Amino acid sequence: MKLDILAIGVHPDDIELCAAGTILACIDQGKKVGIVDLTQGELGTRGTAETRKAEAEASSRLMGLHIRETLDLKDGWFEIDEASLRKVIMVLRKYRPDIVLCNAVEDRHPDHGRAAQLVSRACFLSGLIKIETELNGGQQQAWRPKQVFHYIQDRYIEPDVVFDITAYHAKKLEAILCFKTQFNTVEDNEPQTYISTPEFLDTIVSRSIMMGKKIGVRHGEGFTAEKTIGITDFNNIIH
């Protein structure tokens, strides 16, 4: 299946937190959208790899994703090496997305920035015909996405583009709350973490309001772009 948009996150829930509204809007517009999680998030303090897989599946159903898969890189330990790059290249050539969304270029969690570099480099290398990869016994064709956008995570980064998610904000929160072990708002036996309190979710809402304000709408999601964005129609600019 060829995808219009492939969102890649190092941990399950990264994309829900930062780009679910954009994904929901694009699916509603008829675009084919999928998610690839680089790791299972197995080093997370709360929950397990198994519970996070089930939560990701629930979120995927809610959002109406066309595909979701995991590359099973090692949470916390993956490196930007040939083995990791080839895994990402293979999935890029498998789904041939025009747009890739990936982790923030720099963030509080060191995995985020490292994943951003990994995916960015793989997007370039995937277009080189002399890098050969196979899938199901067949030779893959080179493929390079047209644009790579980095969503903005915990630390604030000034966006290059903001996507209006006003109509999808409520459903985005539903997708986030599919990850019950990570964003529990009631007492349980799991240890509290930086992201497990209701106050953390308040910051997600506040960020979307702040991003929306930049373009004159109620809620937005911001992205940084790797290269200059070309346009053919000024009518699509909303602010």
C-alpha cells in the first residue's frame, strides 16, 4: 500500500501526543496515513511492551489508520547505524510516503532527537539507487519523500508551519487517553512519572491553544520543516 503520509515515532504515543490532530484531519480528507513506531517503548516506567502494543492498537482503530507497525529497535539503546538505517529505509520503500512526520529535532528525552536524526538520514538514503534492500524476496525500488516535518514535543521549538486541528482536538485527546498506562488520571499501583499526571495533559491542551493562536484558530499542531516549502496557491494560506 502506498501511503500519502507516514508518521514515525520512537515510542508508541509520541505521535498521538504531537500529531494526532493532523493525522485525523488528513484521514478525513481522504489521505492514506500510517504510523511506524521505532521501538515498543519497553523501557517506560509504567506499563509493559505488551500493554503499550494493545494501547497503540486501540488508538490506531480510533484514528482510522491504514497501517501501524513496529520496527522493534531497542528502546533507549538504538543507534544511528547501518542496521537501524536499513530498517527505516525498508519501511520507507515499502509504503512510499510523500510526507514523513517524525520526532522533534531536539527534546527532553534523548531518544527523540536521535530518532529525528535517524529518520531524516534514512529519508535521504532511501532515495539512493545504489543502496539495495529486499522485501519478501523482491528488490525494493528507491524512494525519497517529498517533505520531512518534525513535530514539536516537550520542549518548545518555534514552528515553521502550524496545522489547524480545531475540529479534531477532542478526538486527539481520546487517542492520547487510549494509552491508559501512560496517562492515567486516577490513582493506581504504578509509580507516578513526568507524563502520568493530569497536569501533563493540561500542557498538551495549552500547547495546542498556543499553536492555534499563531494562525488565528482555536487549536493547532506545530512542525519544523527540513527544507523550504513551495506553494502553488495562496488561497490555502489561512493566516
